[in-house]
Amino acid sequence: MDGRLLVSGVSGQLGRLTAERLLAAGAQPILVTRTPEAVADLGCETRFGDYDEPDSLRYAYAGAERMLLISGSDLETRTEQHRAAIAAAAAVGVRHVVYTSGLNPEPPNPAVISPSHHATEQALGASGLAWTVLRDSLYSEYQVPEAAQAIAERANGAVVGTALVDALRASLDADGHATAGTVNAVAELVANLAQGVRGAKQAAE
């Protein structure tokens, strides 16, 4: 698919890492954030856009054909924020939205992040746009303390399942850093998928 790619919500960790990988691959995305100065060093077109200011999004999204919508961080407001972003994208001619969702967000998933992801997926489905949802799991960096603790407890004689400890140990390098499922790995995948979408309506886990 030809057409300009836009990354919305680029100043967060995942957004920035994804933008860096897109640039390294030769893409020239439009970067949209409420803090353009935070990504000015990336050296490509950057526009102000705030999920809480819908009018700003129409200007920010103009001229893009594909949009990577990085989920907002405020769980109380992001459903409406995402709906505003999707509506703005549709209004200015964006054809395909790629959204960073979460694993199995449908009810009755009890995770606090799930309702807003589910609502956003529903909004995409009703938008008339082509869409792809990327159902990310929890970044493995967040699980390093628990993994290290379980390995230590096993070494100290605590009853911790051998298979669990082996799996946890395999997920860390010699310095105790996560090696798989990291935010860097997710950013690499997101960048690759965002460049290669072809108009489908699909979920990827």
C-alpha cells in the first residue's frame, strides 16, 4: 500500500522506539504528539496533536493514508481519546488504522486495561476504515523482578516449579535483563507491521 504513514502518540516509549525503527528502515513517517519538542531530534515531520483536543487531530492527521495509533496512557479517558482519534482519521481521509491493543480484551477479561482496548477495537470496527489491531502482551521488562525473585527462591530451596524457573531463566540474559517480549522487540514488530498493512481488518497477537 502506498501513501504516507503517520504515528500518533509518538513521544511515549513504544511510540519513539517504533519511529526510530521506521526511520532506520527508510520510511519518513509523520509524527504526531502533544509534545513535539520531545521528538524533534528524530529529524522528520512532526505535528502537534492532542487526543484531548479533537480539532488538533484533524490538522495533525491530514495527508496520511495509514495511521499507527499508539494507545494512550490514561485509562480513565483513553476510550474517548481513541474514539476522537479514529473519528479525526476518518474525517481527513486516513484509510487504515493500526492500533496497539492488548491480549484478549473482550469481556470478561478482568485486566484494568481491557475495557478501553475493547472499546477502541469496537470503534475501529464501526468506523468504516480498514484496521489492524496488535494485541501486545505485557512487556517482559516489567516481569524481570518477579523472574529474578523466583529464580533466587528456587536457589534458596523454596518450592518453585522447575519448568517455571527454567522458562524464567531462559527469558533473562547473563546480566538479568529481559531477552524476549521486550518493548524494543514489540517496537520492531509494530514498525514492520505498520509498513506492511494491506487494507485487511484483522487482529494480530
